[in-house]
Amino acid sequence: MMRRFRILSIVGIFLWVLAAFSFCLAFDKVKFVAISDPHISIPQQKGVSDGFKLGLKTVMLTENVVAEINKIPDLNFVLLAGDLTQDAEPWNIDELRRILDGLKVPYFVVLGNHDLSLVPHEKKDQPVSLSKYTVAGAFIGRSGGMVPGMTYYSHEVAKDLVLIGLDTSRAQVFVPEAGLNDFGGRVDEGQMRWLEGVLKKNQKKTIIVLTHHSLVPWHDGDVKNHNYWRWFWVDNAGDVRGLLKKYGVRLVFSGHRHISTRYQNVDDIFHFITPAISTYPMRYTVYEVTPTTLSWEVKDIPAPQEVWDLAKKNFLANKWWRGPDHPETPEGDRKYLEFYESPGTMKGKVKVK
């Protein structure tokens, strides 16, 4: 009896030590999906149409990508890089929650420039929608990652793997000389102080940063402000990048630019862009991160052929999204498609340590 007790005690101690040792280990491998810019617009909403953004198809496309994501084995979570709705309409927020809550894994969102109320201007009336704090409040916890009273957050999504979701949105004021609402972004001073505190606390861990606006330009027009493209990346991008570099961050994911997945290594930080659900080429990206590497594969969102044909037709017909190096000629069309499709980056792997 005593011998049996000693054996059971030894086994119990061994299992306890093994469990404690396993708990202390950092994550081995984590798989996640990145999506962006669904711009959800229920078809019944007045004024919704299919243009460069397939407004009438956004619900269908988002439902389809959720169905595909749910087929991925061993998936840990999903990232959504902003522009959740057309313009922060309550009914579109409700519709997106309905769709995203169909995911089998937790998901994390950040706010984009279309996720807060537009500001009425003397030269342009605007539909009244919701405060960004109200929008953020609809995506708390497992369903979005937000925390009460804030529009940004940090979570340890696996042992020693920390996700930081930043709010790069700012007031959506109509700019008459541009003929557009200001779609630019900035990380404000209060958020910068908060960010440094989070980075300092977690500097020995692997950190993933999720934003809507990029921290780097993706086209020469983004630098030279072609068609106000400077608004595609954060005004104080250099300050944010400097802070991330100071604490050894290696991975940043963003949306907003509506181009297919690719990356830049700037100051030893890998910046990945996420394709839009709502515009050609309508894709999502599956990532696998370890403490030393990041690999990815880009996939098309399933849709009927007529939807693909319409998306490409509307894409080619749109002049605003063309760069100055994409004239409306056969060669210009080829370069325009190549820039947005990025066929050479459909799969890849980088060392992050």
C-alpha cells in the first residue's frame, strides 16, 4: 500500500513539474488569419451600390470569408484591420457582429477611418452615425478584443505573444479642396504614452501590432501625396516606428491601402499590408508565427464568377485608385493590376529573430 502511494506521489509530482514547465515555455507556433476593410453595407441601405467597393456584395463576401476561415485547422484567432462598416452606421455594426460572431475562434478588430461619425461641413452635409467609442464598445472581449472605455488595447494571445491594437483614426472632416473626407490617421499623444508603457512591460515577448493606417508608404504616390494618398499612412509614422524599434517590435499588420499582401522591412520591423474584402482582388491571408519566423499564404475569397468579373471591371474603370504610373492604356492596366494583385507575394516566409 505504501509503495503504491509512493509511486502515485512520484507520478503526481512529475505531472505537476511537467505542467509547470510547459506553462513557463513561450508559444511554439500560432496560426492566425488577417482580413481588412469589409466596409459592411447592408443592401437595403439607401445609396449602397457596387463601385470600386462592392457595396451590395459586402455582406456576402464577409460571410464567405468567415465560412472559409472556419475550415482552417488549428487556427488560433483572426485579425481585422479596420474599416468595419460603410460609415459607422448602427445597422451595419450589428450586421458585422452577426457575421463575425460566426467565427469559431476569437477575433480582434481595430478602428478605421470609416468607423466613426462623419463631421457635417458647410459645403457638405453628412449622415450622422456613431462615436468611435460606441463602435469600439460593440466589439469587446472575445468578439473584437476591445476593452470598455477605450479604442485601443493589448492582449497576451498566447504565452509570450502579445497583440497590440492601435487606434489610428481621427475626425472625419470634409476637405473642400480635396473633395473628400479626411481619411488620414494619427496615433495621438495619450495613446503613444500608453503604447510605450505596454511595450516596456512586454519587451521580452513577441509583439504583434495591428493598425488600420500603415506606418510606411506603399507607393511613390503615398509620399508625393498623389490624390491625397498621404492619408494612407499615419501622420506621425516615424515617431511610432521609432517607439516600436526602441522596444524590439518586429511585426506590424495594417489595412486601408486595398492592395494585396506584401511586406517591407523598415528599420528591422516587418510591415505587412492586408488586402480588402470589399474590393478587387478580394483576399485574406493565413499566417503562422513562431518565436523566430513568420510564414503566410494569401487566398482568394470565394465568390461567383460574375462577382469577380464585376469587381475587376469596376477596379479598372476607377481613376482615383490608379497611380501616376498607371495610365489608362493596356500597359498601364497591366501595371495597375500587378501593383494591386502582387502575384509574387502570395506565399512567403521571413525570419523575425
